[in-house]
Amino acid sequence: MVLSRLIVVIVFFCMNLESDPEPEQDPDPNPDPDPDPDPDPESESEQEEEENPESESEHEEEENPLGSKVFSDIAQKRILVELAAWLIDPPLGFRLQLVDLDKRWTIEVHGAPGTLYANEIFQLQVDFPANYPFEAPQVMFLPQVPLNPFIYSDGHIDLATDWLPTMTVSSLCTSILDILSSCTVKASHEDDDNHLESCRSPEKKEMLVPR
């Protein structure tokens, strides 16, 4: 019953994400009978500087001091739809631990029985980009990272597939579990050292999974 109500709330929220239209402004009851047709642009800029001494960038930082991402309506709706689908039919071997709705998910991964990772539990962190699903989410293992030839020691995952907007977090999880289940020898990624070195570079770009 609780799950059903949660799904209804999510779907209802998806349908009402569009921002409310701006209310119409009433006309000025006392318009200026003799407006200045040619205002002095220099005096206007000086007046604005006096009224707003802070720069535009400082003003933006004040409104958004943490630099949080602004998600599009498409991204928010898509993530909520995926969340509802997950609650109805979660992928085998995974459990959703923590949801920050349109920003970050934390997922518990259970090693499949009969594999090298049987009875082992790991954690995945999924960070959604602001223009999801047109950009891939960043998915990585949190410590303790499983020892696997396709997983770097810092938790990033080497998936040999390109991200498509039709893919989902659930389908990514299935691919990651396949990597664990098909492993025959626990070993480090053969390019782990170079990967870690590139991550230390100041010109490093975030690794998105899958690549």
C-alpha cells in the first residue's frame, strides 16, 4: 500500500513539473504623463550601479551559493519515471538505498550466487547530469571497490558501450552485474595506473559511465 501511494505521488509530480505561468501584471494605474523620451544611458548605468553595487556574478552566487545544478523539466520527469519503474520492478541483485531524487542515487549491489562475488555487497553511486538522459550519468563504486578487470580502483567502471538516451539506470545496473558475474579471476584493471594518473591531472574530465 505504501509503495503504491509513493508511485502515485511520483507520477503526479511528473505531470505537474511545468512551471506555473507568470501572472499577468496589472497596468500601472498612474502612468507617468510625461516620460523622458531620451533618457541618458550614462546616468541610467550610474543609477543602477548605485542601487546594485554587487556584480552580476556575485548576485548569482548569492542565489546559488553551492553551485547546484539546474535540472531541466525533461531530466526531472525522466528520473522520476525511472524511480517509479524501479520501485515496481527493481533489477535483480540491486536495492535502492538512498535517493536524492533528481541528483544522486545510492544503490546496493549484491554479488550473484555461484560467482566470485557471491555473498559480497557493494555500493554504487549514480550522479545525474542536468540534461539527463541526453548525457550519461556518472556511475561509480564506492569503497570497498570490487577487484575486477573492468573496474578501476577508484570505483569508475569500464563499460564497452556508448550511452544512449533510451538507456536507464536499471539497464546500467544489469550491465554492471554482468561484469561481476562473468569475472573468472579477481584482478585489477590493466590500465589502472594510467587511469589514476589521468585523474590527478588538472585537465582531467569527469568519467561518465558508460564511455
